[in-house]
Amino acid sequence: MKVSARVSSPNDATVLVFGPYNGDGVAELERRFTVRKLEKRDIDLLPEGERGAIRAVAVAGHLPNAVIDALPNLEIVGHFGVGYDGVDAAHAATRGVAVTNTPDVLTEEVADTTLGLILMTVRELGQAEAHARAGRWSAEGPFPLTRFSLRGKTVGIMGLGRIGLAIAKRLEAFGLTIAYHNRSRRTDVPYAYHDTLEGLARAVDILVVAAPGGAATDRAVNASVLRALGPEGIFINIGRGSTVDEPALIAALRDGTIARAGLDVFADEPHIPDALMALPNAVLLPHVASASRDTRRAMGLLVADNLSAWFAGETLPTPVPESADAGLTRAKAS
């Protein structure tokens, strides 16, 4: 394993911003470090002669292993986002490269957006607003009564982590019953636990995915889970598009296997399948759950704080588990 050298000052470190990145986040990095930006996610755009200077990478989204391997003095990757499935942290650890993410600072914003998406989906608020804007209220009469209400509903949450728990607490305030599915049962919540996702779907009216992406959750919401949710069921996804079998979801919405869906994430972002766009019983948001400037600024600050801590030889605020397990929580003096 490579042993990282402690630098004399954070400003001595060069940070590669790999691909599109939040503007406030870039500005914060530039205040603290020497920054080299690649607007496109293509390491071939960085000349060989410049690669040895790169000590850190800041990235929002996918970072190929080839980039990690191409930077001989890379010490740390700061991922802008809580879900870091686009970064192979286990591979990075084999190279002695730490990986950090940005938990907590976006939890409340994402939970707020989830409640908004649930309300939009259940009460058809987007369609109601369009009805008013088009002048149809005065020309045709009131918007039709919605098929569904939140009253008396049970909500199941796949992934009762930080964000899932914040969602659950908000739903409790709405007077709703909560159940959940995790890899293991939590001992600190009163909610009903289901050891299978299909069992959870069968028991609830609304299924909310708040789980991270990755191999463990890939297409976990499949045709069987959607059948278990049933024709009165509503599906909400603010986790990752990869957690859902998207063709199966489209078919389920089209043929009435489930009633409605509200989605903030998709399998091939920013591309949304035409078949999904055409469905009147789907609410589609362009991955905006944490997309307020306040929250994105906080995320950028946390990325920068992690890099600053590393280059000062201090303990990382938010290393991902793979890095913590490998002992990559602070730089080692050479």
C-alpha cells in the first residue's frame, strides 16, 4: 500500500476537479488549494506531465478506476454526494487512496423533497397546477377529485439510514404508519421490520426507496416487488435509479400493476426513457432532492474540509467505510 506524505501546507496540494462540479464547491476548493479542472470526464485530457502533481480528486458522480490508476501520487478522493457508488472505494483502498463523501449535510433537504414528491404523486399536484395555469378551472370546472389521499396509509421505506430515518420522522408527523426493510433490523426505532423487500411491498401502500446504489441493491425493485405493491400501490424513488428495474416499472405503471410512481432518479441520467415520460401516472423530477444552493454549498464545504484535514494530517471528518476499514482516515507523515 502506498504511504501518503504529509504536505507542509494544504495550499501545496493540487486538486483535480474531475468533470462537472458545483460552482460554489469549486470556489471553495480554489480558496484552499491549487485546482486543476477537467470539464469532461476524460483523464486523457490531462497531459502525462501534469498527472504527478495531482494529490487529490474532487468529483460529483462517476470516477473510473482508470483515473485512480493514472494519477501516481493521488492520496484522496473527495466525493460530492452521500451516495458514492460511482467511486470504487475498495479499489482506491488497494492503492492507498482514501475516499470521503458528504453525509448528513444533505439529509434534511432530501427528506423534505421526498415529502414533496410523495404529495405531488399521491395528490396529483402537478396536474392540478397545470389545470389552473391552462385556464381550465374557469373554462371547464374544478380539477377532478384525486384517487388517493395520504390518510390511513402505511409507508414502507427501503433503506432506513440517515435519509430514510429523516423521511420516516416527517411521515410520522403526517400521522402515517411506517415500516422498513434494511439488510438488518434496527434496534432504535419502533417501526415494523420486514426481512425481504417483497414482504415490505406487500404490507404497505406507498414504497419509498432511500437506499444507496451498488451491487447489493441493483434492480432490487423488480417485477415481483411491484406486483407485491399492487394496483393501489404507489412507488417513490429518491435513492438511485439503479435500484429499480426500469423496464419492469414502466410496464407496471402502464398495465396497472401499480397505481402511480414519483421518481427523482433514473437508470441512465440525465436520460429518461420516452416510455416513462409518456405515462400520466408518473411524476418525474430531474434529480433535485438535494438541489438547493444552501445544501450544495454545505456539501462543497464538507468536501473541502475533508481534503484540508487530510493534508493537515488530521482525522478525516467523513471517510467512507472502505477507507475507514483500510485505516485510511488520515495522512501519514513520510
